[in-house]
Amino acid sequence: MDELGVRYIEGGWPGSNPKDMEFFKVIKETTLKNSEVVAFGSTRKKDTLPKKDFMLNTLLNTELKTVVIFGKAWSLHVSEVLQTTFDENLRMIEDSIDYIKSHGIDVIFDAEHFFDGFRDDQDYALKVIKKAEEAGARLVVLCDTNGGTLTQDVQSAVKRVKDELKLPIGIHCHNDSGLAIANTLMAVSVGAIHIQGTINGLGERCGNADLCQVLPNLYFKMGHRALLNDRDVNDQLKGLSNLSKYVYELTNLPPRSYQPYVGKNAFAHKGGVHIDAILKRPKAYEHIDPTLVGNRREISISELSGRSSVVNIASGLGLKLDKQSDVVDRVLEEIKRMEAQGYRVEDASATVHLILLRAMGYKLYPFQVQLWRVSTMKNGSSFTSGEVMVKVGDEVLHEASIGVGPVHALDQALRKALLKCFPQLKDANLINYKVSVVDSGTGTASTVRVFIEFKDDGLQWTTTALSENIIEASAMALIDGYAYKLVIDEVKKMNKR
């Protein structure tokens, strides 16, 4: 986020839990070039002096230059949640900001539930933010904490606040109505200059405004050329897709393929008409160049694809293929047949490549799996073993292995056999495994679709297989995955010649 140039990075709520406290200790030793880490906390408790308030003093102990304090802007919260008077709530805001500022620290004030408060009691909601201004807050952030405000209501409220305050205005939106991004952009269009959000929209309930969508919209669509700590961000936004993926990895959450701008499918095309046009003029079906946000164009193939799709895939492998070639017909017919059975090859590029290479006459399997067997037993603890017989040339390799489950055991046995003849597979690893039911009509006997994703030295590829037997489908996808790595290496060597 510092490399991206985010002005403030809110690191958590010190005093609320040990993990956040540890973060603020560690971050003191970290040097940031562009960003400033800030801490988050609440106003003092009712009927409590600031110097006696534990949370306020914990904010001071972080030794940061700026802190974010939230206070109630909705009369309902004041009377029914805090159970105090409207005047005491205003004093809580004033006292807290005064106390923090008296220690030489800037305050960003988050007006919690501002839009709900503005709807129910406009005068009081405005009193709250004016009190923050009078107390010396650096800026006031209007929060749609419940995420239920419609865009036109955000617009009218921000306009009114703009007329009432001299301070800069910020916006903080939750996505409970699916409007966090729209509301954020609308707030900016009528005067907000400080935007709060999260990478990938992570957050409680339905999440917060996704900065991976907000930032490119502001920069490319709304013309805000000076963002992110007052720098030109054209180069910075090229790292947005990688940042998105990195945060998903850190949080152990699966990336959303359909996430705008940064998702794998954000610039994916599979319809024959679309692909034919996109190859002639990308602008025909893309709202921006994907490289501007560090993403890339994906030409997928499915039963909807046309000849241009096949030719483009061949070109991506460094192979020349005429659009009118019989190979194109065979590839399309095979894909349509497979998808009619229940395959979904658009998410399995390696499987598509294997179909294409087979149609072009390439030998796909330098090995043959003659037998595989998996058994799982439970006697107190569970025990799974896998066994394979693999023929490579005239040699037959017989290997067995123990695994934590049937797919793992089978994979381990297969790798042991293959590595004896193909050491280049040593760093090829399974990184994702997914099973879905194609048709649930026959219960546990239903056909299943398996996707397996592999990675090796920067190359990632996915294979898919279909069977009524989940282990068989997994075995087929594993075998294709390792075969793909071997054949694609050969194709690359031939291209270099």
C-alpha cells in the first residue's frame, strides 16, 4: 500500500485486542516512503475525563502523528446505544479531539452513522460534525456505517455538508446495499476529497468500498490525476492487480475472478463475436486497457467460441494456425462435445491447450499410467495410501506413497514415479484443488468436475476432468497437469529453434 502511495494506512484499534497492539509496536520499526500509519479509536466514554479514558490514552501511546476517532452522529445511537444525552455526546467529541490535539497529534474525525443520522435528525447530525470542526479536527469523514444509503441521498447530504463546513470532507461507505463504490464516487463528485476503503473491499458484513475499483474509476474515468499522496499515479496503478492478489494470499481468501479491474475474468472474453472484435480492436469490448491496472486480457474458449479463439490460443503458444484449418474445426467440436457433457474448459487453459496440441499432432503423454489405486482405512486414526504403475518408454515404474487423503496420496505416488524420469517436474506443485457437482440428481453418485491448478517457476496452469468417481476425475486432472508441463516445455524449446 505504501508503494501504491496511499496517504493514510489505518492499522487497527490499539487497546481493543493484543494483535492490534503488537502491530503498532512492530510498525514503529518500519520505514514507509509515501504513507502514514494511523490508529483508530473512539471518543471518550460518557461521563469520563479524557485523561482517565483508557482507549484515548492507548491512542497516545502509539506515538503516531495522526489518529482517527469516531463519534456518534445518529441521534438513535446517542440515546439508545450510548444511553446518554445529545449534549454529552457533543462534549465527548469535543473533549476527545481537544485531548488528542493537546499532545500534538492530528485528528481525523469519523462521523459514524452520519447518513442515517442526517436522514432522521438533520440538525443534530450537522451539530456533530460542526463540533468536530470547532474542536480542531483535521478533516471530517461522513460514514455510511450500515451501508444502506442510496446514492442520490449521499449526493444531497454531502452537498449540504460542503456548504456547512470549511474543513475537508471524507467519505466512508459500506457495501450492504451494493452501493459502496457508487456512493464513494458520488461523494467525490460533489466535494469529498478524502476516501476510506479497503483492498478488495474486505470488511465486516458485506465489506467496504473496494479501493481496487474506486481508484481506477477516479483516475481513468473521473479525471482525478493527482491521487495517492499527491502524485501522478499512472505507474502506481499498474501494481493494483498484484496488490489485490497479495492481500488475498495474506488473508487466505480465494480471489474473486469477477472482481472489476483486477479479477482474472475482468478482461476475459469467450464469445466468438466478442473475440473476433477484440482481436481487431480491443476497445470494441474493453472499457480500459487491462495493463493500466496490471491485469491482462484473457481469451477463453468454450462452446460459444469461434475460430478466432482457437487461432489466438495457438498464437499464444507460439504456434501458427490458419483460421480455416481443419484443426480449428476439430478443436471446436471437441470442446463443444466436452462442455455438453458437463466440462467447463474456459477455466482450464491447460486442458484447452492439450486439446489443441492433440489436434495439431503433438504427442501429449511421454508416460502412460497403467494402474493407479488408492485405499483409505480408519482404525482409530485414518490411513491413506496411493499406488501407481507408470510406463516410460520400455521401463515400468511402480511406486506407492502415504498421504493425508486419497488425492494427496495419489499425487505423491505419481510424483515419485515421474521424477525418476522427468526431474524437471520437481518444482511443479499443486496450488489449488476444487470439486463441484455437475448434476446432483443422483446424490453421492453424481458426476463431479475437478479443477486442479499447478504452479512452477512463474507458470500457472489448470486442468479439469469429469467423472462419476471423484478419485478418477482427480487422477485424470493430475495426469494431464504433469503431462502438460512436459509437453509445453517441448513446445517452448521448438519455438526457440
